[in-house]
Amino acid sequence: MPTSITWEGAWLALQILAAGVAASYLIRWAVRSLLLWRGRGPSSASVFGRVVQWVVVFAALSTAMTVVFPSVRPVDILGGITIVSIAAGIAFQTVLGNMFAGLVILARDRFRIDDQISVGDLRGTVVAIGLTSTVVRTFDGQLVVVPNTVLHDEVVTVQTGYAQIRSTVSFALDEKADFEHARQVALRSLADLAGVLDDPEPKALLTEVGDGYVRLELRFWTGSLQLETLEARNLVVSGVLESFQREGVATKASTVVVEAGPHLSRLLGERLLDDGDGQDRDSAVH
């Protein structure tokens, strides 16, 4: 094997590198298409396609270097990369941590672009998923860049993980109300609302007994989007209250009126008289 650099070797190395780069794009397309066919999300398929492409390009570059520099062996290249990787790992711990977290998130594929998620106090729609960070547009229109380590370490709730979610609205019924009649009125009202799904069917349950009231809890299913749930809750509150008023179902008033009995009236009257005498004495002194 020759030990010096030759033009023939350089030309061959260039051909190997060009063929490797061309093959990497073909392999990237094949991997992405395969992952999409297997049901993976577009972000996951795109990122793993690029990772495989980088591996193919690195293999072609290593082969080309061994052709141009015959004295360089593949094991030497791997040893040098190992040293560089250790140094980079020490210098860029946070970046590499986010990259590995991003690979895990994309491999799991639990949420995708346009999914609505919540993590901690953050709630919004996923705009982009990258290797180091995920971009979320909050429901009030702000763009938030979340490090992937946060999404990997924290509990993430995917609101749009299923097509339907359950919502709950409760009403305080007067303790003297006809509870079964109230339940039937509420269920008939829910059946007429466009935002409430028929399957699974809505439920009306008495869940709590309080001071002068009984809690009626309405459980119903809606679409999983944030706007769909809010609109459905708005329709349920207004529609059920109108039905209660029309059917004469008494709800618990938020204001409590206390009527003074004879004993309390006498005590209040004496207190007012004492205050009046005290003011008269003060006026006389002055």
C-alpha cells in the first residue's frame, strides 16, 4: 500500500466523498419515508433521517481520509473523535444534555407539532420540535422556547393526545330543590348543546352536601382543543342555568340574608341608645 499522497488517491477520495454525500441524501429520504409509513411524526422522522445522513457522511469522510492519507487508519480517526467528543462533552454539557433529551423525546413520539401541551405553568401549542429545544406558542400568543431537558424531566400533559376529553361544570342546588328533576333538566339541556358529544353520554351526579346546598356535577365530553372545551363549558353554564330558571329549579344564592330576631333587635336597639347617649355627653362637655 502506498504511504504518500498521490493525485490518484485524492481523486478517488473525492469520488468516495461525493458518492457518500449523494447516498446520504437518498438514505435520509428512505429513513424519513419509512418512519412516516410506520406512523411516526414528521419532526421525529425528519430528525432521525438527518442523524442517519450524518452517520453516512461521516463514514464516507473517514474512508476518503484513509485513501488520501494512507498512513491514517480508521482506528486513529475513531480515537481522535473520541478525544474530541470527551472535550466537547465537558465544555457543552447543557447542549449535549438537551440533544440527548431531544432524541429521547423524538424517539418516544408522545406529542407532535400542533399538539396542545402543558408542562408546569406553561400551556400552549407545539410549533416546532428540534434536537435541543421545543418551541411552544402559548394560548395568549407568546412564543416560548423550552429546553428539551425540561420536557424530558417534567410531567408533560398532552391535551390533544386523544380526540376527546372530559370537562366538568358544577352547580349548587338549593337543599329544598327536587334533585332528580334538576338532574333530568340538566341532562336534557346538555343533549341540545352543539359542543357536547353524545358518545360518551353526559352524566349528572350529586357529589357534595354543603351548608344549605347540594352540589350537582355535570360531566360531559368535548373535542380536545382548548377552544373547544372553553366554548362547550360556556354553552353548558348558560344553557343549564336558563333551563333551571325555566323549569323552576332553585339554585343556591351566593348572598345570605340574615333576619334579626326579637332578641337581636333588642340588643341592637340598646347598643344604638348607648352610642347616642355617649355622643350627647361628649357634646355637653365640649
